[in-house]
Amino acid sequence: VAPVTMNAFELISTSQGLNLSSLFEK
Amino acid sequence: MGCFCSKGVKRTPGYEEPTVLAAETPFTVSEVEALYELFKKLSSSIIDDGLIHKEEFNLALFRNRNKRNLFADRIFDLFDVKRNGVIEFGEFVRSLGVFHPNAPIEDKIAFAFRLYDLRNTGSIEQEELKEMVLALLHESDLVLSEDVIETIVDKTFSQADAKGDGKIDQEEWKEFVSKNPSLIRNMTLPYLKDITLAFPSFVLRSEVED
């Protein structure tokens, strides 16, 4: 998907800072 | 039947009873107990005081205690309900409850809105949206021209700001998410359903039946 067609919120939601699954990694 | 194991166990300062937390969240008592194992690990990684400090949060998220990230800061601030600079156990469980697969979708939508309402004004403004896009680009390898960034932000805003008043309020956000459900995909952590498998040690000794 070309970034220009992306929804800004969709782009933001890919931030590593929002990926809380990392909290559960041992 | 009582449990001989939990007697005399040292609890952290913000500890709350799993039965209470389970009643207020989608978690079972066993899952809350498993989360306590995770909480103890996270809250002792740098300062062993039973509270999650921002550096400990960042260390768990990024494997780097000094990494700064706008979105991680926002998550931390929302988890820190008492606004005292640390995350206590009750705050941790209640906030993670929103990310449970069984949590109400309205809670997830509301949490995401608060996350993106950077200045806590009750609406998401265009400047905030652009600031978040820039923050995302800063942390990724993606390079976009200023024109492309403006186009993405303008286009998104025109779709979400139904009233056209230059800001996205909660009602508009809810409507926008209903048309674009993928926007709150990151508000669900499937892992939370398996939390007792990941941290089983306490569960085996649990004194409370679910």
C-alpha cells in the first residue's frame, strides 16, 4: 500500500510504542 | 480451602485483591494473578519498589530504558490514572483490561480517542494528528515529503471531521472507527487470553476459584 493512500490513524497505529505485546515477551 | 502459600507474601504498595480487579475487568481471578507475576517482573526491572516507572515501561517495550516515544508516553500517562508518575498494580490491570479480547468495543474506541487527544482537550485537532504522523515517521524508516504528509493528514481529517469544524470529537471518532475498524486493532491483545499459560506459577498456587 502506498503511504499516500493510507489513513493517518492507520499509519500511527503501527507505532512500536503502541505495540503492548512486547510487555509480555520473556 | 485456604492456601498456605499466600500467607505472609510481601505485596507491593498499590496491590489490590485479584477478586476485586476481576470483578471490574474482563479478567478472571486466575488471569489477574498471572498478571501480578508479569507486574512484579516489570516493576522490579530497574527499581525494585513494586511500581512501574516510565523507564521500566520503556525497557519492556523497547528493550531500551532511555528510548523516547510519543505513543509509549501517552500509553504510560493513560495507565497512570492517579498521575503520580508510576503505574500501580490496580492501574495496570484495569488499563490492560481495555486490551482484552472480550472488553467492550466502546471502551477500546474511547481509550484510543484519549490516546490521540494529545492535549486532553476533548477533541483531536489537525495539528495533533500531524504531530503523531511526524512522530511515527521519526521512529520508522519511512520517509515522506512534507506535501505527502499534509495530503495524508488533510485527507484523513476530511473523512473523520464530519462536522467540518476543524476537530474530531468523540462522536465523530466513533463513527470513523465504525467505518474503519482496523484503526483499533492495536487495542486488542490476543495474548491476554493466554496470560495464565505464560505466567502459570502463581495460578497453580491460587487460593481463589474462578
